[in-house]
Amino acid sequence: MVERAIVALLVIVVVAGVSFFVREIARRRVDDLVGTDLPAALAGRLPGRTPAIVYFYGAHCADCRHQAVVLEQLATGQGIAVARVDAASEGALADALSVMTVPSTVVVDAGRRIRAVNLGFRTHAELLAQLHDFGEAAASVA
Amino acid sequence: MHTATETFDLTARKFHQAVCVLLLVAAFVVGTQAGAWLVGFVGLVLLAGRFWWQADLFRQLTWRVLEPAGILTRREVQENHETRRIARVMGGAILLVCAVLLAAGQSLAWIPVALIGIMISLDAVFNFCALCWLTYQFAKPAIR
């Protein structure tokens, strides 16, 4: 039993170490992107000059359906433009923005500068807070 | 059908996940025959609890005992549980199969048990959806 406990402890330590390492890499990739310009191929899909969100989704992703509902609420309630990108079929764009899972969202300002990269589902409140953080949230639609 | 405003008790989820992982670790430490029962128990809670609230034992413990006693604090957050429900059904079924294999002396069944424990842990600690990540990785084109 002692040997098994040691093995279990070793597995836990290794998994924890790898997890923190991968998260740190992902965090640094995201940090490197923040403040840079959105690739032109994506910027061209966003209408107008208001804060916007680029949304990477997958065809068989259950979380993506929920994320789409949240983004629809932001679009109709706050006038946020949303560009949808199938991450599987447009892999180059996904890779350029360090998308490693779906759903992922990239928040950009009116100048199409990247302000946040979210890997995984984000709530309405979280996305709205990110949009407000850089103080350029669109006025609510009456 | 989910709405974007639906909230869930985050504390109950994390407690449920923590207990599942602890029991799986304990099962491994205890050994193949006795551990098989623990693995089967966790698998049953995962599977049955998905369809019958009363069988979701660890959440029931949280709501009926731990939160009313002030030991844990309820925290409502907006989450999507659709993927987690799919994952728990898959995980529960696999654990039940592994429990049978372990009881039959097949030690290799600890590998899927460990993988499921790791995926539950990643969700509990980092809110990382391993199923989402795996689905995306397999959906990506093999050649760019």
C-alpha cells in the first residue's frame, strides 16, 4: 500500500507540474497577443468601428452553443459586433491567436487591437467586464 | 434548454469533484480488489447522479449538511453544465467497466481510472474542460 501511495503521489506531482507549466505557456502566449493588432483576415470580418469579439467555435462543441447565446445577448444588448470562426476549418487563424480549445473568444477594441484572449467558455458578465475595462463599451441599444 | 443566465452552485460542483478524485486515489492506494468497489461506487454516483438527483450523493451532502452547517459556502455562478453532464456520463460508464475489470484482476484498468481522475481534477482546479480540448484537437485538420 505504501508503494501505491508513493506512485499516486508521484502522479499527482507530475500532473500538477505539467498543468502549471502548460498554463504558464498559454498565459504567456495570450499576454504576448494582448495589445497587438488583430490579423487583417479577421479584422475585415468585423463591421463598423465599435468594440467587437472574434468567436472561435467547433461544430460538435456543447459549450459553444452556450457561448453563442451569451454572445447573442452582447450583440443585441450592447451592440457588440461578433465574428464567428470555425476553428477546425480555419486552423491558421486559430493558431495565430493561440486558440487551443473551443469556445475561445478574442475581445478587440474599436481600433481592432486585441484586448483579451479567452480560452474556454466565458460568461456574459466576464465578457462585459473585459469590454468595459478598456472603457470603450458601445452604448446600449435602446 | 440552457439559458445564458442559468446559475449553478460552484461549491457543490467542486466538492463533488474533489471527493470523486480523493476516492479514486484512495481506491488505487488500497489496491485492486478492494479498490474496485470504490471505483465502482464513484462510477455509480457519476452515472446515476446525472439522471436522478438523489443519487448525486456528494452534492446532496453539500446541500443538506455542509452548506447549512456553514462548513462550505454556497457560491452561485453562471456556468454551462451541458458538457460536464456528457463527460460525467462517459466517465461514470468507463469507471463502472474499470471496476469490473479491476475486480477480475486486470490492473491495466487503473490507466483509464487515472485519466478520468486527472480530467476531473483539471476541471475542479482550473475549470479546464478536457473533453472540449480533446474534441477540438481531433477536429483540427491533420495537415495544415
